[in-house]
Amino acid sequence: MNVLIVIHYISSENKVMRRGEFPLKRKTKEEAALEFWKWIKREHPYECIIEKVIVDGEDITERVEELERSRLNESL
């Protein structure tokens, strides 16, 4: 099953939107969106601030932010 992920974020004082269609492959929507978000951040030399994450029309921004924080805490 594929999902459409749309991420709105700020980088270098510019508002940017990236989107793509991704297979879930035994992942939740939140995990797939977080992987996409990490890929976006690696592309930029500047800090990126997430504004909104939409997966198949559903706003899951808070869940992705929580997942990112929990994964960060696990790695410490």
C-alpha cells in the first residue's frame, strides 16, 4: 500500500513544501513520514523546522513530532 506524504517546513526563512508517494512496507504512516522528514533534513545545510505533515489528507504533524522526540530520546 502506498501513501501520499506532504510536508510543509521552514528552511533559511523560506516556507517549503515537499511531497512524495511512498510504500508503507510494514511501517506505520508516522514512521514513513518521519523517514521522509529525516531525508529532507539531511538534504539541507541549514536547520529545518517542521510546520505540517499530511498523509493521505490526514494531518499527523503531532504524531510525527512525538515519534521523532521518542526516537531521539532512545538514542541518547
